[in-house]
Amino acid sequence: MVCLETSSDEPLTPAGRLFLQPETDVVIHCIIRGKNPADMDAIKSAIKSSLMVQHPRFCSLLVRDKNGFEHWRKTPIDIDQHVIVVNNRLDKSGNFIDETQGSTTTEEDDEAAVNQYVADLSVSSPLSTDKPLWELHVLPAHKCAIFRIHHSLGDGISLMSMLMANCRRTDDAEALPKMVPDKKTVIKGEKGRDWFWLVGVLWWFLKIVVFTLLFSVEFVLRSLLVSDEKTAITGGDGVELWPRKLATAKFLLDDMKLVKRAVPDTDLSKLMKSNTKARWGNKFGVILIPVYYHKGGNDPLEYLKRAKATVDKKKHSLEAYFSYKIGDLVMSLLGPKVAL
């Protein structure tokens, strides 16, 4: 949508502009499965009173001024334009079927049908700029809903924080759920052994400096000069238009609880306060992880060991912060064409 800029318009961030380019146009899909059939009136009522529609990004149109620069412009929300109900049941190929055919479907059939529906959406159905860049597709026959949110609105952490802020705990209907905070490291020393602690800190600092320099130079060279090796899985021209297939993985709830117990909890309400350090938007960097190609009878787990060793080193570097700042600077000064 092209129109004149007004004083209330808010310009997009450099990362937000990047995700609006044809080569990197990304829509985030989030599938939510339920136990009971969907109550559409309750869903629409919950959305109208939710934190989501009060957020500026979710009630703003994407507009471009006469110079081609993108801006957010506040607009009233029509929930009926954003909530799309698909009443028909789908088969594994994503085609509509009648209820008599769907009476014998299994949970695996439902999962395959929803996966195919999302895969088709990701290729053939871009979000319309005539309304804020989000949708909710409800599939009552499959007891699930699909959030479609454009990546220019925010990154995964921001969006998941917002979605969880609209949920409540089962043991307390008024309480917000909890999320994992940053872990705080407390170093306790013993009297007379302070020099051991000092050596450890100096060694830790030295590793950060060395690995940051090493991996930052590698990042620049890879971005400007070095290209990836051509392999059997390398995409060709127009790869973004190829058919897609969505695959899902299942994790045991007990395994997820082990992760939960390994880190402390924090109230989500602390992250939603105005003075919090957790900022909304696309705030992420990039680290380069090599992919090793095995052409012989090598140990299939060898590449995992090498990748693990590489990741351990990169955890001691500031490569992600460096890549974020470089990307932000290039987008701000040179524009998306150069950044891509």
C-alpha cells in the first residue's frame, strides 16, 4: 500500500525491512492443538480483549511512502478479517473431504493434513497488506488453530512471549504462565584462593576475545568472498517456489519437564513491564555452523562431535552480537539490496 506519510507513522526497523524483501519474505506459522472443539464466539471475544490486538504492531498497516520506505500506520481492527474458519475436514494431501470420509481418520491423519495445509499456506498464500500482517486460521474438524504472523512484526521470542501473555495457568486462572529467564552465575570463592578465581576470569575473558575475533573474521569472509560447496541438497534458481513439506517431531512431556527443572522460573509479567530489558522486535544475530558432508564410510556420528566442538567454541564468542550489529548497520546505511 503506497500513500503519503503522516506524523503518526512509525518507520520499520532495519530487520523488519529485511523480512519484507521478496527474497526473505517470511511468515511465521504457529500451530495450536486443542482437546475440545473450537468455540468461535469465545475465540473472537478473547482476541478482542487480548494484549495482542493492543500492541502497535498488530493494529498497524504496512504502508510505503513516495520514496519507497516502509512505515507502520495505526488502524482499527476488524477481527472477522483476521479469523479465518475452515469448516471442512482435510485429507493428507490438504484437499477437502466430506464428514463421512473423515469419520475413520486417526490422529496421525489429522497431523499430516494440518502439516500439508500449513505447507501450502507457506508457498501460495502471502499475507495481505490491506490489513495488519497476521491471521488466525481455525480448523474445527481437526481441533487446531494456526497463527500466521509476518516476521517483520517480531522474532520468535517476542511472539511467543506475547502469545503466552494471553494464556493463564491451570492452577491459577488469573496468573500468567512462567518462562525461562537468563541464568545468573554466582561465583563463590574461598578465602586464600582468590587468585584461582582471578585466573579463571582472565582465561574466560581471553577465550571471548580470541574466539570473537576469529569467528567475526570468518563471518565477514563467508559473507563477502567464500561460497558454499555445491551438494545434492543445494537449491537452484526459484527454490523459494518449490513445493514444501512440513515435518513435525514429538517430544515426551517428561523430557520437557527435565529441561524445566534444570533452570529457574520467572513470571512472564516481569517480561511484559514497560521498563524491562526484554525488548520487542527482531533482535537476533547469526552464528555460522559448518555442515560436514561424508562421502565414504565414516562414522555417522563424527560430524555431530565436530559440530558440538564448534558450537562450544562459538558460545564463548560474541559472533551473534557482531552479526546483528553488522546487519543492522548495512540495512540502515546501504539498504536491503546490498544486505541481501
